[in-house]
Amino acid sequence: MFLPIELIRKENIPCKSVAIDIFRINGRIKHLKEKFKEINFYKNL
């Protein structure tokens, strides 16, 4: 899920905002994974 530098340069996207978006998305995925772990833990009790 990492954008190549060439694409960022071509599209003229600010690198910082792209990095922040990727970081946010990764954070959400991590959060969801932890939530699923909790749910599965309670199901197994």
C-alpha cells in the first residue's frame, strides 16, 4: 500500500499528506485487527 515516488511526482501530490493518509489507514487496520481479536477472545470463553 505504498505509493511509488514517481507517481507522487507525476500527480503532484504532496508527499506529506499521502504519508499521513497511509499512516492513518494502517492505524485503522491495526485497530480493527485488535477489535477482531477481542471479539474472538470473548467468543472462545
